[in-house]
Amino acid sequence: MPYIDESPTMSPQLSARSQAGGDRVSPTPPEGLAPGVEAGKGLEMRKLVLSGFLASEEIYINQLEALLLPMKPLKATATTSQPVLTIQQIETIFYKIQDIYEIHKEFYDSLCPKVQQWDSQVTMGHLFQKLASQLGVYKAFVDNYKVALETAEKCSQSNNQFQKISEELKVKGPKDSKDSHTSVTMEALLYKPIDRVTRSTLVLHDLLKHTPVDHPDYPLLQDALRISQNFLSSINEDIDPRRTAVTTPKGETRQLVKDGFLVEVSESSRKLRHVFLFTDVLLCAKLKKTSAGKHQQYDCKWYIPLADLVFPSPEESEASPQVQPFPDHELEDMKMKISTLKSEIQKEKANKGQSRAIERLKKKMFENEFLLLLNSPTIPFRIHNRNGKSYLFLLSSDYERSEWREAIQKLQKKDLQAFVLSSVELQVLTGSCFKLRTVHNIPVTSNKDDDESPGLYGFLHVIVHSAKGFKQSANLYCTLEVDSFGYFVSKAKTRVFRDTAEPKWDEEFEIELEGSQSLRILCYEKCYDKSKVNKDNNEIVDKIMGKGQIQLDPQTVETKNWHTDVIEMNGIKVEFSMKFTSRDMSLKRTPSKKQTGVFGVKISVVTKRERSKVPYIVRQCVEEVEKRGIEEVGIYRISGVATDIQALKAVFDANNKDILLMLSDMDINAIAGTLKLYFRELPEPLLTDRLYPAFMEGIALSDPAAKENCMMHLLRSLPDPNLITFLFLLEHLKRVADKEPVNKMSLHNLATVFGPTLLRPSEVESKAHLTSAADIWSHDVMAQVQVLLYYLQHPPISFAELKRNTLYFSTDV
């Protein structure tokens, strides 16, 4: 199914041509893809693409119907003594909506039976060609779009009755949805036709990708795509100025360049702000609380003319009052609540639950997601007004910080004048923000439409190969970021390649995805100058040389083979490969065929062979981490290089004499990664398949005494080699967490890393209970983390003490 975003915020520019700045993946034309399409697989993919498009087309038709619904009664009152709107106003606001509705209704009615009665002979290219040929109606709509919006806004301000109508239009849910109606504003619905052309163009691109060249549909789809792309190119120049410009009292045009939600530190507390970057000013605002029926407005908190805005260098910036970081365990609790609520919403929908109950759950989920978004960012972004005050934002992603900085610096290259806005000018500018904003919703999953992709759950394997295009030699490294719970987090970092203009890393990383849709790669020059310390977080600031982002398309990455690509960033090209393993596939544990090694061999076999209580590999890796890695930032969280990990695996399996020498020379993250890999490749998890359901039940108990009793009894029920090894690892992880101020790894972080590795459902268990990737995250991973966290937070547990108490607890598990 293609990526179909029904939000009103996506710019048509994204599909018709690349964004300015070149931070994108090199595009591959569909003509180049189609020859490689296997006929059978391609036609099956066509059906999936069409099914997804058909579902979103139904939503679009319902949205158009909702827009048309008030038109008839408004026209009826227009000729009475008390009209709500004049005939001219009605025709302006609803211009061409009826024609667009009829075009798409006919298209939907023709396409639906073809998809429902699918076979390999089905042709539908003529339907898309006809749809593309009717884009002239959309051109007329676009030409009237600005006037329609302005008319609707004026009518809302002057007529309370129309204001109520325009703020709560009821959109029918899809046929198979249990949500009967959702409320949408007229402004959002009026943007849907512009947005829809982009969606259709994306789908045409996907259809061509999966259509054999000799298929009768191929030339028709090619023609439809050409028409659509030409149309998009022609209207982009028309749409953007209308949606992003405001006229100043002096008659000058002030363009909105960028806007988005950022967390500001104000009076030592975190506040979510909507920040607007215009051509000559940065404005920080918050949405005013309004009573029902009132038009929403922004309240300006502060503004800085770009001529007065400076970024303080690390040595210039003063240490800011410390904002208390949010405890890790509370962030993890929020994630757990969000996942549980998401699961409950899915169950309610599946069981045809009441829409009120679903709305209540969605409200709770939004509240938790909002708190997570507010409290998770930690990367400081400080700006300063040369005539006065400094302001501090906290971001979750260095990529995002770089985007804001670059956008501001690009505008500052122009000849800008300093100014002071009068109260009237500020009121006009702030008033325009609501209409001009491009980011309408806080970036949380509860704001997504139902037909949007839920993202990927599982493991993304990425190899960062090399980079070219640097103008001079430098010390270079890359970091990888993925999105999770509505914000981006850094997941991996390559080693620093010193003094080179063509680094060749060839490093492989395994990144856990939690509903992720995008991968970002950032390329840095390492700074070793200790005077360049950011006083907001006491970290040395490295220079970003380039950055790029790609969508994680399930159709592309969900294959057994590596997918190689190049990402372009500021003239730099980074080559990388990736493949994805879904979470259900990652549950499969493959026992080793040879019983001489240690990986994939039962822990009882290894300890018996070695005549040890804890496997040698565990003891050696723990010893090495405690010797020189216990203060390493992100130890166990930062991925080690996959090739180094495989080399260590080979020497441990072969029981090579050079193990100790190799360990002493190896990167510490690779050693930490080898330990994690050992536990992940055990033929049965350390806490065993048999006890898994009991651990899940035990951690869910509310009564502390009952939970203590159950959780200790479960440990006693483990085989001795498993129990002794688990207790050994537990004490090690506690010692790592003792160094949290330095290594940034709390007990909660460590539980998140190791929980799913030590405790997993058997394949049978997971197939019996889980229906979707999101369910796997909510039902399994969060509970697994909580189990390990319980033992990590528990006072020291002694093997001898546990065994002594066995006598008193003999109930079978």
C-alpha cells in the first residue's frame, strides 16, 4: 500500500519537484523501475496500491460531501429576508466543489468494482487518464482558492451562524469504520482538493513502478502521470504565495518561510510553542484558549527581527538555569500508556465499540503523547536578540536544529533592516499566523488520519558505506536518526574517519523501529577543541557538514535483500544500504547446528562444557565493559559496528586463543553489541519460553507483596545456569547505571535495551495472541522492559538466598 497522507498540511511541491536544498534521496524515474517488475508480483502489488488509494478516495469523497452539505440550506436562506450568506458569497466559497465531487464519484464508482473483482486482466489506466484530463476543473478551483478562503473567513467573523457551521463540518467515516463522523473545519476541507492532486500523482508513480512495460495500462498511466506532474508544477507558484504571505502596513510582502512546534524553556519550565519564521522576523506564539464556537487565534510571546537575531557561539553563551530533566522511567511509563491506549482503541474499533468510548481513549492518548513530546527533547537551541534577551528551545533532533539555523541564516544573507513592530502591526502579523501556518497539528500519532501508515515495527539494518563530495580533508562521522512517538531520536553513530575527504566507514547497525516512517543521516566534522563547549548541555559542538532524510517505504525495505541507495546533502553524497526485519520475524531463534560454539547453543550445554557457572563470553564481555566502557556515553544503547561484532562472534565460537588480545583492541560498543547478540541468539531466551506467560502475569499484579512473591518465585523456577547468569548480568547493569551522570544510561534505559532480549514470547505464543506490529510493541516490549526494570530496582538478589527459600514456595508455575 502506498504512503497516503490525508493530513491538510503536505505541500504539493513535495511530489512535483524536489525541495530546495537538495537534502533528498536521488530519485529513480518510474520508467527505469518498471522493466524489472515481475509480472505476477507486480500485478499483486498493483492491487495493494489500488486498494489503499480506493480507501483514501472514499475518505476524500466523504470530505467533499461534508463541504457541500451546508451549501443547499445556505442557498435556500439567501433569498429570504434573513440570509446567512449572499448568493455571490456562497458561489465564491463553494466554487467548483460540486464538479470536483462528481468527477471523483464517477471515478470511484468505476474503479471500485475492478479492484473488488480483481484478476490479472483488469485494466484501469483509462480511468486515471480520464481523471488527469479533467484537471482543468482543479485549475479553476486553485485560481479561486485564495478568494474562497478570505470570503469564508470574513463571513465567519461577521456571522456567528456561519462561524458555527464552518468550524464543525461533519465528515462521514469510511464504510468499514465504526467512527460514524468526525468534525473538520471548512478551511481544512477547502485545502483537500489541492492536496488530492498530490496524492493522485504519488499513486500514479507507485502504479507505474509495479506495472510491466508491456501491460496495456502502462502508456495510459505514463500519460496520466505526465499530465498530473505538469499540472502540479504550474499551480505550485500560484498556491505558495497565497498560503504563505501577509502584506505589511507599508505594502510590503512578508512571506512565511517555515513554521513548527518547538519546546521553549521559559521561567525554568517547558512550554510548547508554535514558532513562525517570516522573511524578516522570527515570531514565537502560543494558541489562545478559546471557548466553544470562538475563532482560534495565536498569542505572540515574543518576536526578533532577523537583523537583530544572532546565534551565540559556545564560548559566548551563558550557562542557562538548569531545567530539571524528566526522569527516564516517567518517559517510559508514558510510552507504555500510549501503546496500551493505542491497543485499546484498536480493540474498540474491531469490536464495533461506541464512538464516545473511542473518543475518550483518543483524548487520553493525546494527553500522554503531548506530555511525551513536551518532556523528551534535550538538545539545546539558543537564539539571542542583540538588543536584549536570549531564548532557549529544546529539540529532540540535531537535524531539526540544523534546519532552523540554516533557514534563518539563509534569510539573513539579504539586506535586512532592524525594526520595531507597533502594537497594531504585531496584532496583524500574529492574526495572520492561524491562516498562514503550514503545520496545523502537534506531531503526535493521535492527530494522524486512520488511513495513514502506522509506520514500521522491528529492526532496520543499515550499512553506512562511504561519502564523497567534501572540499577538504576533515575528521568525519555520521549519525542515524529515526522517528518514534512523534519525534526523532539519534540511534547510531559511525566511528570518526580521520583526515580524509572520502571516508569509507562500511559500518553496519541494527536499529529498533517503533512505528518509524523516516530515516535521517547526518554527516559531521568532529571538533576536538574543548573551548567549544555548549554551556546549555556541557557537550562539544561538532559541525554538521550535511544532512538528508528518506521515507521508509515498507515495499522497498521489507525484503530479504539489501537495498542500496545514495542520499545527497549539500553536495555531499553518502552511500548506504538497508534491509528491514519485522518484529514477528525477529522473534524466531535459530539454534546452532554445531554444538561446539557458544552462539545459538543452550546455556546449560555451554556452562557444562566449560565447567563454569556463567558462560565465558558473558564474563569476558562484562569484564571488558567494566574495565574501559562503563563511562562510555550510551553504552549498550549505541550500536557497535556489525563487522566487528561478527568478528568477535567468530573468535568466541572457535574458542580462539587470541580472544583476550582481540577484546582489548576492540571498540567497546562492539563488545557491548556482542554480549547483546549472544543473549539474542540463544535458542531460548534467558528467562525461558515456559515462564514467559507467568512473567507477564506477575508484572501486571497490583499488590506489591503479591508481585514480590510471584517475581521471586519465577526466578527460583529458572534452571540454575539461567538464574546464575541472569543475576550476574543484573549486578553488572546496576554498576553501569551507577555511572548514569557520565554514561547517560539509567536503569530504565538499560531495561529498554535488554528487556526484549532476555524475555520474549515463543513463536507459538506470539502468533496466538498478536495481530499487528503495534500490538506487538504494546503487549510485549513494554511489559518485557518492566520485568527487567523490576529486578534492576530490587535490592541485591542472592542465588543462595533464593534457593534457601525454595522450600516455602513449591507451587507449580
